[in-house]
Amino acid sequence: MFIVKIFSIHKTKEKWLQEAICEYEKRLKNNFLIKWEICKDEADLEKKILNESFFICLDEKGQKLTSLDFSKKLFEFFQSNNLKINFLIGSDVGISKKIKDKASFVLSLSDLTFTHQMIRLILIEQIYRAYQIHENTKYHK
């Protein structure tokens, strides 16, 4: 079982967005355990993420990957980290230099800017897509 823990600030407020996130969690549930660590503020987020030995920061200035490359890298990370990966979604002010400097990898999902709530959906869909690519299904065309 692959374990993905996603650190973020504030809950997902939009019902339609939460339903979409739940749909991908449902699709992943047989092979992935998705854990959400919702922090109350920046200080709480920093305190919790810096206790993790391996984490990926999502940042617009991070490395850009194709979906195929993301899938390959994701499963390399799973293999080297006992099937567990942590992701960090920053707040509306971004991610502190202190956190980025300690990150194992900094990833950009797009040149565009999204709300942290939207990024939750984009990230979980990309994890699902990466798994489908890894399993060689027809989802990714």
C-alpha cells in the first residue's frame, strides 16, 4: 500500500471541490492511503512538515515535469522512501525559504497560480494519473 500524506492550510470549503477530491480518493483506495494534514496556520504547517524526513513542496518555481516523468519520479520516490511520500501545499503567501531549503524535491504543477484548495484536486488527480501510467492503463492518453 502506497501512503501519501498531504500537508496544507485550511479545509476545502467548496462542496463540489471536496466531492471531486473524494472521487479520486475513492479511485485510489485499493492501492493508496491518502492522509490529509490540515494545519491551522503557517507556523503549524512549518512545525509539522519539518518533522518529516522526506517531503515534496509544490511551488510555481519548482521543477516542471510531464505526467509521464511525474509518474516515473513518484514511483522512484515511493521505492526509496518505504512507499510513503509527503506533499506540501503552501498557503496564499507561498512556502517559506526555510521549508523549501529542507524539501527533498520542489515541484511545479503549472506556471499558472491556483488556490490551495484547487491544487488539492489537481495533485490528487495527478497522483491517480501517475498510478494509471505506472499500471499501463488507458486513462492517460
